[in-house]
Amino acid sequence: MDAVKVDVNSIPDETGRRFGQCIIAGLREYLKQPGAREALDARTRARNERRNSSGHESVPAVVH
């Protein structure tokens, strides 16, 4: 499967803001569900444990 690459610099500022607002609104709705916070915290802990046990250091995101 080929990776999809998006040039985020070509996204207009207003579109980026609206997209971000939609993501935050969706997260807020998700967190209203019973047990959602606990499930999210558990997934976050598991992801962090996988990263820490892999022996690789995190690389900071590159902003163009």
C-alpha cells in the first residue's frame, strides 16, 4: 500500500483552524462517553510503553 502525503503548507489557515476545531469537538464528544477517558488513558500508556521498550529514542516532529 502506498503512503498518502499531504503538503500541509498548502492548506489555507482558515481550513486548518476549522479542521482543528472539528477534531477537538469530536474528542470532547468521545470523552463524554462512559469509560472513554479510561480507555484513552490505557491506550496512551500502552503506546508510551511500546515506545520506551523499543530501545529507540523519540524524534521530534519536523515543522517545515
